[in-house]
Amino acid sequence: SNWANLVDACQDYAQRSGWRFNRVEFMRLDGPQPNAALHEARLRAMPAVLEYGQRLQSAAEVGSSESELLQEFLCCQKLVSSEAVLNAIISICKALELPGFDGKATAG
């Protein structure tokens, strides 16, 4: 995968941040750092994040839709969006207590 180096570099940060990435928070390097371990993980991940960001931006600017990196990114973006929609539908079905979504077996 074109993303292996970035994933490896960000593993510690991802775990410490609860698997969330907030660009503004990630880029905030000055001022008080309430979580030293998270800050250190961020500093270790920063070079890879900046490199991949630049690579994606360059591919997008030149209109290089053939870039493997950009294609993998777009594919992953679609997968994440699809998963989010599926999870939302399942949550709605559970909230409506529809058969098959309550954790109990249904007669079939």
C-alpha cells in the first residue's frame, strides 16, 4: 500500500488520540501541551503527515487523477463514507426496534 509509511508513523498518535484526527489540533505545536505523550506522538508523526499531505496536494493541483496515492485515498474515503452510512442506518433500525436489529434472533 502507498499508505503503509503514514499509517506506521501515526499509529502511536492514533491510539493516544482515540483514533481521531483533527487537523487544527494536530498542527497546534505551540502553547501548553496538556498531554505530553500525545504531543510526543504528534511530533514523531509530523514528518510523515506533512510529506503525505504535500504529495496529495501536488497530485490534486496537477489534476493527476492517475496518481496511485490519490486513487487509494479516494477509495478509502468512499469506504469510510459507506461504513458511516451503514452504521447510521443500523442505529436508526435499532432505535425503531425493528425486528432483526434488537440483538435477538428472529423466526425465519
